[in-house]
Amino acid sequence: MARYNAWQNEGLLDLVPRLPEEELRRDRGAFFGGILGTLSHLLWADRMWLSRLAGHPRPAVGLSASATLVTDAVTWAEGRRAADAALLAWAEDLGPGDLDGDLTWVSGVTGGEVSRPLGLIASHVFNHQTHHRGQVHALLTAAGLRPRDTDLFLMPL
């Protein structure tokens, strides 16, 4: 799933710079506003999960400001490439049994400590990406661009 995630994000890295910054920032009625807001939230979430899973630094802002973590396409693209590389490295380093057990963290969403199975969390990280990236796919299509196909079986081996 880390490879699929990176492959899909590569397609966005090709498309996003084709739109003017004002179009990327325009509120299009999505949960996180527009294209850049949604992409910013995804980058924020990946950084947050990488902090919990692999000891990376936490984002400087909380969930409520996640759509404003980055304010331009260049900063987003740099952060996206780095987060995808970190997620790939984390996933490639996993061995048998590494997703057994629980992950425990203090959640800003619940306001308390949460424990969940590591395997579930790993699935969530990539499912979350797929969910919001699908929103971005629709927003880019509505803006006149053609994002790459999302079918898993089309991913290069």
C-alpha cells in the first residue's frame, strides 16, 4: 500500500503544478475546502502518523489547521515527496510480526490516550490517503485535468 500511495501521489505531483495557485486554493466545497487544503491535510496526517509510527517530528499545527499546513504547491510537493519516501522506508523496513501489538498515543481528536492494533493503524494510514485523494481526483477532474487511473492492478510492478 505504501507503493500504491506513492504511485498515486506521483500522478498528483505531475498535475497540481498545472493549475494556478489561486485555483489550487479556491474553496470547492470539499471537506477541507479545495485542492490544496485537502492535499495539505493529507500531508499533515501522514506526518502525524509518521511521528507515531517511526519517530518523525510531529506537524507544527493541529488537525483544525491541517488544511493550512502548506500554502503553495511547491512546499506541498516537497513535503509530499519526503512523506512518501518516509512511508516507503517505514513499510520496507517492516518484518514479520512488526505490526503485531498495539500503538498507543495521545489523540488530539479524542483528547485522551488511544490504543489500537498496529495492523489496523497501518491500514488506516493508507485508507485515509485513498479517501481524500479520491476527493482531490474529483476536484482536479472538475477543474479540467485528467488524473491517472486509480485501479490498483494498473500500478507498475
